Amino acid sequence: MQRELTGRHVLAITLAAFGVIIAVNLALAFLAVGTFPGLEVPNSYVASQQFDRDRNAQQSLGWTASASHDGATLSLALTGPDGMPVRPQALTATVGRPTHIRDDQTPAFRPEGGLYTAPLRLEPGLWTIHLRATAPDGTPFRQRLGLRVSGGAGRDE
């Protein structure tokens, strides 16, 4: 024997369905806000002015960076406006996946024939290199390079 479907039943089903949807949305919103890191800088206008100064100083260097991976070694090339290799005061790079920091590594680079090389095994896929260098005059140089590794060999993107 089946019971008759009344307007009260339909109302209860509708309210229950929307209640579940609203509850899930609220839970996700609270979780998202709870993991939000907050402000990056206290005053975005002042930060933008410093960004412009840093960008102009970096562009005046005229440096170009590229990366390659041969399956066992990561190589970084820094060239000046004349196409010749440059020697920064300091050079560091963080190599990691574009989507998470779990695989981030900071290899120790050494100069070798106009390149900076570091032994580094990378799994196939997309990698991001956050390069930081300092020119002899103290100007900071920062660049993000994309690298696709397929079967142990990679190229700059």
C-alpha cells in the first residue's frame, strides 16, 4: 500500500533538498575562508610602485634566462643583451610543480661553460622554475620559467 503524495510531502522534499545544498555551500565557504592566507601586502599602491621600480631595473639589465633538462641535469642559461653569458653575484632557483609545493626543490647550481648546472632528476610532466639572481651592481633579477619534462628530457617553454 502506497501513501498518497501530498503538497506537504513535496514541500518537505524540496526544503530538504535545498537545505542540503545550502549546508554544503556554507561548509565549503567556511573552509575556503578558513584557509585564505590574507593580505599579501598592507598597501597595494606602495607595493605597485616598488614593483615598477624593480621591473624597470631588471629590464635595464637586458638579461634573458632559459632552462633545459637532459634527464639527470638541470641547466640554466643567463645571457646579456649581447647574447653572451652573464655572471650574477648570486643565483638560486626553486624547481617545483605548478600546482603544489610538495615536490619543490632548491638545487645547488655551479657555473659550467657559460651555464649553471645542477644534478636533478625530474619526473615527466610540467615543472616551474623560479629563478632569482643578483647582478654585480646589486639589481635583483627574477623570472619564472616553464619546463616540460617527457621521458627524462626537458626543454624551456
